[in-house]
Amino acid sequence: MNELFGFSTLDLSRFQFATTSIFHYFFVPFTVGFALIIAVLQTLAYRSHDPKLENLTRFFGHLFFINFAVGVVTGIVQEFQFGMNWQGFSNFVGNIFGVPLALEVLMAFFLESTFLGLWWFGKDRLPAWASLASIWIVALGTTVSAFWIILANAWMQHPVGYALRNGRAVMTDAWAIVTNPKALEWFAHLWSGGLTVAAFFVLAVSAYHLRRKHNVPAFRVSFKVALLTALIGSLGVVAAGHVQGQSAVRDQPMKYAAFSALWDTPTGSQMPESLVALPSNGARANRFEVTVPYVGSFLAFNNFSGKAKGLNDLQREYAARYGPGNYLPWVWPVYWAFRVMVGLGGLMLLVSAYYTWRWRRGRLDDPGRLYPLLLVMPLAPHLANFSGWVATEMGRQPWIVQGLLRTADAVSGLTPQTVLVSLAAFWVVYLTLIGLDVFLLTRTARAGMHGPEVETPSVPAPHYLPEGAAP
């Protein structure tokens, strides 16, 4: 096989797709959760007829617009890569995979972009109810977009509603694909994660201005809305993640075993859970581990006697079923990425619960001793998302479509040199876009509602005047 610096076309193509996906995913959950928070703030402004809340909504809308614009640019590359780097995959799943991607564009992206433009540029021309409806449609569009994308990925993890014809997967039951239980579980997890990404960003921005006594009544409202969103999102992530883990025991047992670094099927009456381990694919064992009895059984089966199969037993089963080969994922990054995700999820739940307690104690305006932590908490859901995708995607290797198509058979016939050039070009472009996005978000967020980017209107907009009053 042709290699460059020890890396094959497959290695470089996998690394390119993984990194560009992570770059793009910096924006996706942010957009999903942020649109919903802004829609809630717009609703509060509409109901209260308070120009300060309207100005607050426009301030966060400016931040949303920045993220949305850069996110669209980073997303365009993703679909092109299927044809450039993954010709075997495109040929195999094109009949199925193209449908949700097309529907995502037709049903969601056009919906988002059209009504986002109406909401932003028509704010002084549309009636108040139409402006409110527009931002709620944007929130709906981001949610629908996330559903179609996760539906495509979930099919790769758990193929349903298909038949194999002439070496290709062909759709036979569209409804089975749309209602794929894997997709529904993952969508719940992704949507909850999107809430946490946006919520902790809004919490940090609001806390920053509350600490400096800037527009306290307005930022108090955004802090409360974001706090409730963070609490709901954190609880949703934990619950959906638990359901996902249990479903993996049934339909992706090799991945679940890698999550727990479970090399051998337990021989006793229960299954322990690994707290800390040093997995070794070479030794096909853990060089060191600390386990807790019974916990593994409870997490996987909601009882204290269930047992999942170990990696070594599954390797023998897969070799007998699919033919000779190595079907073990690279365990240590899967194992530790899974634990980083779980740990950060727990941290988000604790922080949101702590500030909910402070709210009940009437101390919301003062972020307290955890203020420095609150400022860096927007990084936590991003890192949790990234580590979760590392665990999920590396955990299903060597499959790109579970049980049907191996990753090595899906790559295009490119040279490593060609892939390396495109990889370097994508990195330069994506790092530039990420840097621009972070710079603009930080600058605009710190400027606040009275900064040069967001002007406070000198008089309320006409549709906020009391009934019967002249403009």
C-alpha cells in the first residue's frame, strides 16, 4: 500500500474527515440550542412589551448570526468529502444516505436561512407577531436539520429498512429508516447536548455583565433562561446517554465492551465497571484497572446480574461471522474519551444545579466564587461533544456501516500526497474560520448591549407602543 511518512490514504482520509467534522460540529449544537434560547427571549420581550428585552434578544441574535454564518461555510465541505475521499462509501450507501442529506437542505436549511433573514432584517418592518413567529421557525428549522443529519449517521451504526442489491444498500422501507430507534435515541442526546452548548455560553456572557453591573435587569432574565436550559439539557444528556449505552449492548456490543475496557466476558454472577484502566490492544487485556462490582451490570441492564460479552469473545464471534480479520477497535482512546464525556456531563449537571440553588436563595445577581469556572464552562459541552463522537466513531471500527461495509473498503483510490494537500488546506481554512468566529463572538459578547455592535434604540419600536397610542 502506498504510504507517506508511514500514513496510508485510509489513515489520512479518516483523520481529515474526523477533524473537519469536529471543526464543523463546533457550530452545529450551538446553533440548535442558541436558536431556542433566543426564541424564548423574544417571546418574553413580546409578552412584556419591554424594549430592554427586545434589545437583549437582538444582542444575542447578533451572536447567533455570527455563529450561523461561519457554521454554514464549514458545513459545505462535509458533503463534498463523501465523493472526494469516500467513493466506496458513496457508492454503497448513496441510495439511502442521500435522502436525509437532501431533506436536511430542503426542509431545514432553507427554512432556517429564510426566516432568520426575515427576523433580523425585517425587525422594523414586520409586525411583532410575525417577527416572533420567524425566530420560532428558525428554532424549528435547526432542530429538523439536526434530526436529518443524525438520522443518516445512525443508519451507519444500525442499518434498517434496506436490501443489498448488486453490492449496494438500497432503501426498501423509508419509515423504518425514519423511525430507526438508534436515530431517536441519538437525536435526544444531540438535542440535549445542543441545549447545554448554548446555555453555558449565554450563562457566561450574562454572568460577565451581571458581575460588572451592566444592564442588570436584562441580563438577569437571560441568566435565568440559560440556567433553566442548562439544567434541562444536562439532565437530558445524562438520561439519553444512559439509554444509548444500554442499546449499544444489544446492537453494537464491541463498542460497548470498548467503552468499559471489558476484554473477557465475566465468569461470575455480575459484571463490574471499570473506573480507571490502561487498556492494551497488543496484550488484549488491561495492564492496570480499578473496578467496582455490580455497577457494570446496573448500567448495562438496570439489574445487578446482567453480563455483557467481552472483546476477546466478540472478536472470535466476528471472525467466524464475517471472515478472518481484526475486528477490535483501538480501545484506549475509546475508553478514555467515553470517560471524559461522562465526567464533563456530570460537571455540567452539578454547575447548573448549584446555580439553580443560588437562584432559589435569591443570590442570582452575584455569580459567587464559581464565577471563574462559569466563564470557562462554555468549553465543557464542546469538549464533551467532541469526546463523545471520538468514542462513538472509533468504537465502531473497523466498520463504516456496521456489519456491512468496512472503512478500508470505503476509501477512494487517491494517493496519500493528494489527501495530505487537501488536509493541510482544510486545516488552514477551518482554523481561520474558528479563530474569526471566536474573535467576533468574544468581542461582541464583551461589548454588551451598549457596545458599538448593538445599539440600544432611543425609543421603543412602534409595535411595542401601548394600544391606541400614536407612534
